[in-house]
Amino acid sequence: MTRLEIPDEYVAGYTQILADVCATGRRLTRDELESLRVQGERAAEAGFGLRTLVRRHLSATREAWPSPTPAETDRLLAAVEQAVDAFAEGHERAQKLAVRQEEAARREFIDDLLYGRSDLGRLAERAERFGLLLSRAHAVAVAQSREPVDDIHPATRHVESALVSRFGERRILLTTKDGRLICIAPSDQEEVLTFFAKQAHAATDGGQVAIGRPHPGAGGVVHSYEEALNALDLAPRLHLDEPVLRAADLLVYPVLTRDRQAMADLVLNTLGPLRSARGGAGTLIDTLTAYFDTGCVAAETARRLNLSVRALTYRLERVHQLTGADPAEPVHRYTLQTAVIGARLLGWPEKEV
């Protein structure tokens, strides 16, 4: 950028200040310093870079004093140092304010997007500013770790760097919300969310990641986000310890819990009698859980529970005696397995339902 491209208003009064300082040997006054800061702020708001502006001030200095005397040189350099420092301070102040305003606007957009609190048309317009085209379908991945993360957390920076390095400037939005790391990507770029899940799992020291299903429009982002959150909520209750959960693979569970009272009735009517067993219902429910998780393979179930096959068989027979349902009989097995899943979802028998 040449001198002519920097308007004179951003160096107005500069050479006069230097002339007064050189003549008297005084330092710049508080008002002079503040006027330079204000000029720096205005120049930053106008989009002029600091390096170019500093060169413009140095050029004005050389034009005003092409051959300063030795006495003038010391005073001049001291005055230039003060003046340019004040101007740069104002420029940086405006830049920091712009960054804060951008961060606030981005955070407001994220909140509106994930909670669906804004007019969808207006939200779509704002989304383009942050790299999303809401006319397309999107899916959301959410990573949750033991330690909450925010936008400046090392895990966030690591994942963001990895995504940019791998995918460049694709229309991807990486952010944080409520201590979780979130990635929003177009539905036709499944590899982005898969890569995000791998990176987030590693960066959060084994944190679990859930991926919602793709849905169209701004409301679709909210839907996918809620599916991912629900998957993370289900994981501890169902003892799902896989590093990556996909909402599409867990659709049966929201169906089972849609009528909570019906599920509670099934749990109590089917498994309630197990409370009369020695030690309560917990041990036998854990046995059934392991038995169903292994595909009803007795030897593998016994190994997982550190039991002999004989001891396992005794427990399954005890379930049959108390409930009247035989885990080895297909029809009874389906009822028992559904009731066991319901118990885990409802937290029974630890919690009353």
C-alpha cells in the first residue's frame, strides 16, 4: 500500500506534535497521546494494517525532517517512539474489541443454532458468515470427556488444527457448548465427523463421541445435536463404552422409553420378583445383562462374570423360579431382555420407578 492509499486523516497533527516536541524537548502530553490512540482505533476500524500505518508515519517523519541536526535527532526519535507506540496501542485496542465482538456474535449464533431459538431465515443468513449452508442437511458430532473443554482448551485447538490440516476450508463448524466439543458438517461429508471423532477421542484422553443422524435445515442441526446428546446420556446407563456412538444404531432405546410408565410397569411386573433373591435384584439383573450381551452364550457369560458355568446356570434357573420367565426360552427371553434394558434406562432397582 502506498502513501496515497493512507488518508491524511490518520496522520493529521502528527508532524506538528513532533515539531513542538523537538523545539521544546518536552514529552508528548496526555491529550496528544490519546488523540494518537483514537487515530489508531479509527485506522483499524477502516481496515488498515498496522505495519502500513507505521511506515506512513515514518515516511511523514522523514519528509518533515530530511536532515535533522544531532540535537534534533535524539528528541525526534524519542517523540516518534512515543507517538507510534500510542498509535499502535489504539490500533491494537480496536482489533481486540473487534475480536471480542466477533467471538460474542459467534457464541450467540452457536447458542441460537443448537437451541433453535432464532428465526430460521435469519439464522440461515447468519450461518453463511460462519461457514454453514443450512439449505443442506447436516449432522452433528459431540465429544464428551471427564474434563470440560472450551474454545481455548488444548483439546479444542488440537482437533481444530487436525481438521484444518486434513480438510482445509470445507464448510465445517467446530465449537464448544456446555463443556463439550462439537463438530457440525454437511451430511455428504461423513468422513469429516469420523475423523473428528477419532481426533476428539484421542485429544480428550478417551472421551466418548456421539454422532447424530443427518437432518435438513436449521432445525435439522438442532435435531442431530439432541440425538448426539441423548446417545451420550444413554451410554452410562446402558454401559455402552464404545469410543464412538451413532444415534442411528440406538434408535430402539428412545422408542422403548417413549412411554415411560409402560416401561416401568414392564420392569416391575417382570423383574420385580427378583428383589426377593438373596442380595436383592441387582446381581441377577447384572447376570441377565451379561447373558444377553454375549448372545446368550453361557460359557462367555460365565467368563465375563468370573463364574463357573454351573454357577451361572444356577442363577439363570433362579431367575426362572422367581419370575416365571425362562431366559433360555425365546419368547420369555425377549420379554426379559426388554425388561432388563428398561431397568438400565430407568436406573432400577437403585432408583424407584
